[in-house]
Amino acid sequence: MEKIVEQTLLYDFYGELLTERQKQVYESVVLEDFSLSEVAEDLGISRQGVHDMIRRCNHILEGYEEKLHLVEKFLRIREQIHRIQQIAGENHVQEIEKISSLILEEL
């Protein structure tokens, strides 16, 4: 998965578990694409401080995913739903039932 997509998904699922300051910095750099220097100047901290906070946030978010697997489950369910849509047009009822059962098990 592309790094920015992965970071965005991790933030979507676990971002509320970061501190307000971490969220502010992470959103500015990762989601709004500000440079480290711009964020550092705006917040009155060093560029290295911003870089370290982004690395720390990534580590925290990845740690939550390792334990909870919410992004992994989301992607798997999304893939199954796409498959259901695909086979629904082909009228394969038994296959739709099988996939929908798998989705229900995941929930």
C-alpha cells in the first residue's frame, strides 16, 4: 500500500488516540502536506522536533494497528464488498451468500 494512503488510514482509525499537539503536527505534515520547516516555524519548534514527532506518531499508530488490526479488517471487508458488487451483476447468489457470511464473521 502506498505510504501516504497507509498513513492516512492509520490516522483515520487511530488519530484520536494521539495528543492534541501530535494531531496538530501530524495533520499539518502528513494530511495537509506542509513542510517540516513551515510547521516548525508556525509552532515555534525545531524542524528536527517536527520530524521526530512525525516518526513517533507513525510508530504509535503502527503499534495500534499491530494490536487491533482495524485497518487490515477494513481493507479486507472493502475488498469483499467490491467482490459482492462484481458478482451481483453476474447473479451468482451462492457466492454472494458465502462472501456476505465472511463479512458478518469479521464484524
